[in-house]
Amino acid sequence: MTEILSQDEIDALLNAISSGEVAEDEYSSVGEQKKVKIYDFKRPDKFSKDQIRTLQMMHETFARLATTGLSAQLRALVHVHVAAVDQLTYEEFIRSIPNPTTLAVINMDPLRGSAILEIDPSISFTIIDRLFGGKGETAKISRELSEIDMSVMEGIIVRILGNMREAWSTVIDLRPRLGNIETNPQFAQVVPPNDMVVLINLETKIGEVEGLTNLCIPYITIEPIINKLSAQYWYSSIRKGELDENRAIIQERLDQVQIPVIAEVGSVDISILDFMNLTVGDVVKLENTTTRSDMLVKVGERKKFKCLPGRVGNRLAIQIGDRVEDIPDELLGSTRSEQEY
């Protein structure tokens, strides 16, 4: 507990300091020390907190998709989740991973440059063991991947890249492609050592085996879309995707709707008495209508096109002409008699 001095003790202490009997730094208040973060001004941060947060949300989606895909392919309980998203130099990333390991160089089309997907050896050999019919139990194996092992891991990585493309779809139509697989980190120099990268740590658990899967993306690769890496843009893109999906569903349902299409010969105004006295065989003279006059095509209740009457074989038909949606109703006249084809 911090000791509280009385007013007399404070006055005596100030007098002692003034007279030089006591050094000032001997009684400096310590209190709670503030946490100090080392910042290198020669190597400033490239990503803002908002951009880091957006990348984390994107790859949380990626982790969920990878969990589902790997569980189905390995027929085992797989759990992948984002542990951390940090920015560091490429050299620091290379020094932090084991040797040998599984390093997949990924071409980030249409973005320039490449990214690195690093899979912990314990995870890699567990996957290989599962796919070869084993139980996927913990095995402390420290060796490079054989050609057969690389072929197996290639299929797994290609599937993971499909999940990555879907997770990035709200920001860009990414088409990641597997370039090559390395086992020695020194042979995977995709950018200069001092270039900044963003590192997404994915904790991966297959059965009882746990390990890290790291996705390293250089800043120069993300730079063209850096403005899109904001929470506002990400959420608006998701909203737009939902609207497009709903619009497609509505369009698909409307394609099956049946609507009446009517060819209108002409119109005439008659009294109620004349209308009530109409019988079969009566002739109604249409106003301002000749045999060469255009007819109207109505879709439902809306006037849509002009048309000309004709025949196709033994059946009556019409030839669609100009649109009439923008013609005022007073110029078209009111409908009183219709003939449906």
C-alpha cells in the first residue's frame, strides 16, 4: 500500500530538498510504470489499426471455411481460428519459423507479388498421416517433405486457397495460385528482408495435434487495395453482396411468372345503354382506326409496344414495333374493346 505523508512531513521534505540535504531523485514518485512500446522510426508501421482489424475479420471468415473444408477432407475434427494479426519485417517472419517446414509460395493474382503460407511440420505430417489412412496422432518428425508428401500437401493447399479466395471476395476478386512448395525458409525470399509484411497466425488443431499456420502477405502486395481494407468498406461490400444475392433470387423467381400479353385493336367510347344492348354479330366502329393503324401490346395492365397484325401459318400473330411506355395516355386513348391473341 502506498504511504501517505502528512503536511508536516511534506514541508520537511521540501525544505531538505531545497537545502540540498536530500537528492530530488531519491524521492521521485514511482507509481505504476507505463508500458513502453518500442517504435522504430526508420521502419514505420504500414498498416493502421483499422486495416489490421479488417484483415482479422476477413481471415476469421477464411478460418471458418478452412475448418469446414479440412474437416470434410480429413474426416477428423479440425478447428482453425485467428490467433493474432501483426505487422513485422519479412526477415523477422523468416527467423520465427522452423527449418524444415512447409512453405507454399502463393501468386496473388491480380495483385502483384507473392504471399507465403507456412504450415507447421506437426500439422503437415498429421494431415499426411490422415490421408494415408493413419490416425493422425502426434508424431515428432523433423525432416523435409518427400516428393509424395509434397504432392499430398499440394492438394490440401489448393483447397485452402479456394477458401481464401471466397474470404477475400468482399474486397477483391482474388485468384490465388500455388507457385511452389519449399521446406527451407531461406529459399523463399519473396521480398527484401526489411520490407514490411502482415502476418496472420492461425491456430490449427487436428484431433489432439496443435500447431500454427501462418499467412504472410507483403505490404507491396496489398498496397493497391489498402484503401479498401477498412471496416466501413468491408461491411458495405458484404451488404452489397447480400443485395446482389437477393436480387438474383428474385429474378430467378420472376422468370417463372406467367403474365398476360394482349394486342389491343383499338378503342371507342360508347354509352352504357349501347353496351348493354350489344349482341353477337353487332359491328362496333372504332374511332380513328384504320386497317393500317398500329395496334398496342399490353403486358398486364401496362402499354408496352406498338405492333402490326399478321399471320404465322394458320395462326394470327403480331410484329413488335416501337416502345410506347413514354407516350402519354391521352395520345393513346382509353381502352374500350380488346382482342387477345
